Amino acid sequence: MLIQQILLKILHKFQQERTVSAAFHLLKGKRSGQTIQDVGLYKLYQFFGLLPKLPRPIFDQQIDLLFAKNYIDIDENGYYEMSDKGKELASQPLSITFDSWHYRGNEHLFFGRLSLVVQSLSHQVNDQKAFIPIERNDQIQGWVRQFLIANRFQQHSLQLQLYEEMTMCLTKLSVEERVKEILIFRLTGYNEPGFTWQQLAFGYHMQEMDVQLYYISGLHAWLNKIEIEQQSSYYPLLSQIAKEIRVEALLTMSANETAQLFKKGHSIEEISLIRRLKSNTIEDHIVEMAMNEPNFSIDEFVTMDDQQQILQTVEDYETKRLKTLKEILPHVSYFQLRLTLAKGATTQ
């Protein structure tokens, strides 16, 4: 299963320095300081928030399967070791790619809007004013209502324009044909209900979760295509439907508040007093800023010599485990270690 290969890739990236629960929090998109920092430290941007509604029992079931197949061994505390067989599978490239760091589940909001627009226009062209909306979310229904009115759906030209945009954009999309087909088969029209996950899994001889992952990958690629060509005005309708779907504010809300105070010249101690938060929490926010802001300098917190020494130690000992690094470099604080590792990570 594709989900098992993804889990192995995440666990392999963690270098056996986290528990399996860290992989669960990553896939769910947990907005904790630790999970956010893990994204940068281990370069796991594409998987953050990939499955925000993933139930823990389903995750545990997949972990148990990895254990049963001798890909990993797990101790009672949740720490694991990967077998050579597991490392080999983890090293193989995925057949699809993701951009979860920039969407974090919002791709479903995009498709919810699109689905209801398509369903509405399909019924209109068949002179059917009453139908049960495929999307029950009040926010999406309100958005679609405004979209249809703003684009003068009564003139009956919107159907063709949207069809042409979707056809052109999907034709240019560099993904497997079955990924495009899955996206289209999920749409509902007049007397044409969208396919269920079970039906798609049966038709493509795949597991349901794998079909869903192909679908998510397709949405990410589609949204990125719309984003890239937004300035060219090729897809005015799709651009409207995709509006505010991409996550631009990469900092957590609390970290953003700290960032505003820090940029005004306040120290960590002052921000701690102003926000009535522990200094450790403010340090978490500073680390998050270092990871997400390319121009953020950590020089006032860590000397250049210490930065170079930390990064060289990471390379020499092939570890990012803070406890190990602290033992090797006792003169450096945990905050300085985390800050340097975050700044050394590749920002997406």
C-alpha cells in the first residue's frame, strides 16, 4: 500500500530519533512546536497535514502491518528500529508527490466548492432548480451561491467557460491519467452521482486509502498549476474557486504574534512578560520563525562558530537528536541547538 511506503519514508527521515506517534502528528498536521520543528529538521514538508482526519486506530493498524511485514520493530515506548527491508522500501521513490505544507487539508475546501458549482450548473442546464446539494457545508454553500451570482450564471455561459478551463488545465497537468480520472469521477452532475471511494478502489484495483492519496496528490498538482498560471489569466474561474486555499501564513497564530513583537525590537524576556507565556514557549516561536522565514538571522542567539560546530557535529555523527548533540557540545544550549538546526533546514 502507498500509505505504508509513506509511513516508512517518514520513519526513515526521523532517523529512529522519534516515536511512531510523531509520524501520526505529522500526517494530522498537529500545530505544536515539536511537530512544526520536525517538519523542518527532517525535511518532511510534503507530508505535513496530508491526512488531517486520519483516525488513530487506522494509523495504528498500518503501523502494526509494518511490524507484521518485518519492516520495523517497535518497543513498548513507541520507539522503533527499521529493518534493511524497511529501509529499502523507504528509499524507493513514490509514484506521486504532495504539497501538504502549503495546503494542509484546504484542498478539500477547493474541491467542495468546485463540486457544488459543477452540480449546480449541471442541474441548471437541465432545467432542474431543485436538487440535494452534494456539499452540505453551510460556508461552502454560501460561497458557491455568491460565486454563481457574481459570474452571472443565469446567462447559461458559465457551464462552457468552466468546462473549457477545467479541460485545458487538466490536460496540461503533469500527472498520471488515472489521477485526473479520479478527480473527475468524484464530481457529481445531473443524474450522474460521483463515484464513492469504494467504487474507485474496485475499479482501479487499489486500496481505498491509496485512491484517496492519489486524489489528494492530484488536487495539490492542480492547485499549484492554477497558482502558477494565475497571472496569465488562463483560468479566471478556477482561480476564483482556488482563492485563499493555499496557506500563505506558515507560522502558527501564536508564533505570528510573537514575531510581530520581536520585529518591534522586544527581547524574548520582554515578549514573555507581554504575552504572559513561558520563555520556553517564546523560544519555540523563535525557532519556528527561523524555520519559515528565509531572511531571519539567528546570529544574535548563536555565534557563527557555534552554528558551524553544531552543523558539523550533525554531519559527523549523523544525528539530530538534541540529547546526543548536547552531550557532544555541552557549552551550547538546547535553544541554540534547535535554532541552528531549524535555520539549517530547507524552507519550502
